[in-house]
Amino acid sequence: MADLIRVLIADDDGLVRAGIALILGADPGIEVVGEVVDGVEAVDAARRLRPDVVLMDIRMPRMDGLAATEELRSGGPGDPGPAIVVLTTFNTDEYVLRALRAGANGFLLKDVPPTDFLRAVRGAAAGESMLSPAVTTRLIDHVVRGEGHDERRRKTDRARASLATLSDREREVAHAIGEGKSNAEIGGELFMSLATVKTYVSRILTKLNCGNRVQVAILVHESRE
């Protein structure tokens, strides 16, 4: 089937891998194309199998999920690779935010209901972010508490300078992305067609050198610090 969503699972816990594979395998529109146990294997398998979505555990041997995400995103916005959803047992893990900054499309708690795994995979494959604005803010606040004033100021200045390269309309769309709005919601709010919103989002990703919407949202949040 041409519409199958191809998924790679990267987790060093065999029971977790088996459980996720069982959940995803029950959906006829999703195919698990591989299971790996560490970041090195994840990078190799992602490049070899070309999945649409990688479910990436953060803490793995040899290479963790953060380094693997950075490696898969090293090609830049022109070569984004698969959508990456990081898996974690904590929703205030500073490594989650680092993974998002590195280019992950969002994160998923391992103890969520099975339907959430299916929703996350389908959403990631469609280019949606796997984060609510409240979660993004909480993650950023968690890390910011450990940063000095000068470092926070530098990040804020960099974020504001990046957003200043956008047109007024592009900034409106970027701020809507930062609020967690979907393309349909942005279109309704700003009186744009869905196709126009998608064009703006693509242009914003290129101008800000961001791999996905989550990185745009983080820039928007950092500009407000």
C-alpha cells in the first residue's frame, strides 16, 4: 500500500519495543519496518530503510537518542530525513528539549494510552508537532532555571534577530506556530487558505533554518524570555 506510514522503533528495552510494535501493528495503515537497540543502529537503519517516522528513546547505549537525532538532522532543512518523535518516561526532562532543539518533531511519554501512539505517528508523518504549547513552555522553563542571565539574554537576542528576518505576515504565522496552532487553525485565524498557510510555513522553516515546526515554536518562546 502506497499510503502506509513506515515506522522505525529505537529503544534498548525489548519489552517496550515489542509493546509499541504490537500497538502500531494493529493499525493497517502503519508498518513497523525495523526495531533497533541504540542510537548507532537507529541512524544506520533510518538511512537504510527510509522510514517516515522514527520513535526514538532518549537514553540508549553507544549513542543516545539526542546524538542520533542530531546525526539524522545534520543534512539541514534541505534534507530533513524522517519525522522523529522522542520517547521518554519524564515530561520535564531537559534532554527532551535538547532533542527538540536538535530537530525532533515532538515527544511522547511511554505510558500513554495505545491510541496516543497511533495519533503521534500519524501526526508526525503529516508534519504536525507532538507538543502542546503548555508542554513546550514547561520544558523551556525547566532548562532556563539552570541557565545564567547572560546565557538567557543571548538566546533571547538570537531568537529575536532570527524572527526579525521574517516579513510581518510570516511573523504572524510563526507566532501562531509558537502557540501550537495547526495549519487549519492558522488559516482560520489569519484568513488564509490551507495551501497559503503551508507555503508560509515552508518559507519560515527555510528563513529560520529550522527543521520543523517545533524548532520555530522554541524560537518564538525564547524571543519572549
